[in-house]
Amino acid sequence: MILPCIDGDVPFPDVSRALIEPDGLLCFGGDLSIDRLQQAYRLGIFPWYSAGEPLLWWSPRERMVLKPELLHISRSLRKAIQQQQPQYHLNRDFNRVITQCAQVPRKDQGTWIHPEMIEAYCALFAADQAFCLEVELDGQLAGGIYGVKTETIWCGESMFSSLTNGSKMAMVGLCQLLLDNGLPLLDCQLHNPHLQSMGAHLISREAFAQFLP
């Protein structure tokens, strides 16, 4: 099958046309402009490609999601939160968070948070369409997460830990934020054992579409 190209003003193809192998690869081309990214996330599509590759867009058959009320907090994590009393900062320093995430080694995913992606998502943040959350322990940055906002769900892109439990505490803070704002779902995109241990699970592309704007 030849992948559709979305250069210029060509719209995204229907997600049902995504490949089975590699799972979810939908099309290539286009750009990472604010308008294009907004359109993509509202359709359940996200960019994922390594530096030097064509811009690739994905919509996998199964989507990793987390309902904030079903977040699993282990006994050890709950104890650490009670003892360390983490402080959370929303939208304080997006560039620092995404840059920290870019430095996390990912053997299975490559270096997909490259300078072009960082620039694009910083622009999306400036347009109030992205978010970041930082965790501090005793005044020291412990971890964080960033992602994209839509009217109905938030989409987690990546997270990091610089201290033990930093990313897990970031997930706890983010899920509480979603609950406080009446948002039913955190989109985690692809299967991740770490997120699965915290309550994330897979749903079909069709089920996921019911949560989109």
C-alpha cells in the first residue's frame, strides 16, 4: 500500500486507512504548524518520527488510555507522596520539561523529540494548546510531563524523572488535575508497561474516537 501524502492543504485521510503493519501508520508529509497539529489531535492522530525521516502520522488500532479516577497508586508511591509532600507546577517552564523529556533514552523509540518537534510543541504551548506539569521535592526538580490539550481530553506526550518516583508523581498530579477539570481521559497513545502498572489500558481506535472533540 502506498502511504497518502498530506503536503500543502491536503487533509488527513480517514484513520480507518491506517496500516496494520506498522500498526497505525496513516500518512506522511505536511508540517508541524499549530493548525496541522490541532487538526491531527482532534482526529486522534499524532506525529512520530526520528530526525532525518519524513514526517510520519499515526493512529494505532488500539490506544493506551488512562481514566484519571482509575489511576493505580502503589503502596510505596503513596507512602513516598505522604512523606515527601511533592509540589506541583503547571505550565511553568514548557521548554525545560520537553527538553528534559528529549534527553530520556528510549531504545525502542529512537530520538523522536528532536529540535523540530521541540520548536513545534513550544509554539503549540504558546497558543495555549499544550501543557506541562513539573514536580519538585524539597525545591529540586524531580520529574515532569508535557502534552497536548483538546476540549475533551488531554494527550500525554512524554515524561521524565530526575529523582526517584518523579514521573509517577507527575502522573498523580496530572490525573488529579484532569479530575478537577472534569476531563474523562488521558491519552497515552502507545502501550507502555510503566503506564499499564499505573492503570492505563488499551481500547480500540473506535472506542477512543468517542472521546474526541
